[in-house]
Amino acid sequence: MKYEILYPEAFPIIKFNLERGERIKAESDAMISMSSTIELKGKMDGGLLQGLARKFLAGESFFFQELIATRGKGEVILGHYLPGGIIDVALNGDYNLIVQKDGYLASTSDIQVGTKLQNLSKGLLSGEGFFVLKLSGRGTAFLSSYGVIHPINLENGEEVLIDNGHLVAWPDYMSYSIEEAASGWFSSITSGEGFVCRFRGPGTVLIQTRNPQSFEEWIKGIAKMDRS
């Protein structure tokens, strides 16, 4: 399967060139255009329970799109609704990739998209909720973000603190903890950061350069000003 991420720094899209019989799956409403040789289906990946878990526990779509080159080779263009980046991640089956809400855009058909339960403290304080997405299998996943996606590569034992709202994805073998951003509750709150995630290497954490929650709060503030 051949693909290309176009306009990577501003409002990117993915262009797939599928040979006859090849297929990809994507988040609901991701398709922008497709050749007449492509068949589009709604698919409940992983069965009813997995679909319910994605919808009501992780806040994702119940159904996926499945795009299949049934009538010959063709082109598919996918995109996402946020002004941000798209990155491709190759999975070899040796580990699972943990993805924050709204981070999954598409994947090759052999990638399974499930949910993972976080413990109580991480669910309450991470900003991601108790359930996050878990991608497993061998293939390529395509992740989307608000802002550009930036990798932070950590050596063995190296640590980094990341603002919760900027997380996109990380491998499940990396250990991390939730803690106050500054020394003491007062400094953490007044700094505007609250809680952060401390990741320990080795591994790569993908972050987004903008915080969608902060943007949402800004929009709400503008709306309140307009009504007053």
C-alpha cells in the first residue's frame, strides 16, 4: 500500500493509493474523497462490546469506516476536523500504542483498536479519563492532533514532565506517573498547569503543540463575552 501525508505543517491530509483488494480503516467521517472503484462500509471493529467501550468509555466513534478497493485500484483521501498534524506510526506487534482521545485517525486493516483502563489516580488526574485507546497488531497507524505532532525521545532512565493536555500517544512499555506541576498545590494551581505526566525512558512520547482543552475554554470565554 502506498500513501503520502500532504501539507504536513498545516491542515494535512493523507492520500492512499490502493491496489485492488487492499483496504484501510478510519475514524467515522474521515473520508474526504475516494475513487469510484473504492467501496465504503461502516464497520464495528472488535464486536459490540469493543464498539460500546470506544463510544461510551473512551469517547470515540462506535463505528469505523472501511474503505476497500473492490473494483480495481483507486485513491482515497482522509483528513480530520482539527487544525493540526498527522503522523504515521509503524507497529511491529511487540508492544501496544496508547493513544489519547481523538488521536486515532486511521490504520491499515491489521491494526486492532481497543480500549485500556487506567488506574484511579491516572484516570482522575491525567485529563484523559479512565479509558484511553490501545492500538495493537502489526501495521501502520495514523494519528492526528491539535497543532503539530512532536516526538520526545527518552533514553533509558531519562525523564520528562509533559502537560496532560499535550499528550497524543506513547508505547505501553513506558512507565509514567501523575504529579503536581510545581512544588505545592498553590504553585501548581496559580501556574496554570495543575497536574503533569512524568514519563521515564526508554521510549518515545508523541505530543501536540497546542492544547485543545485550553482552546475550548478560550472559545467559551469569547462566547460569554458576546452574550454579556
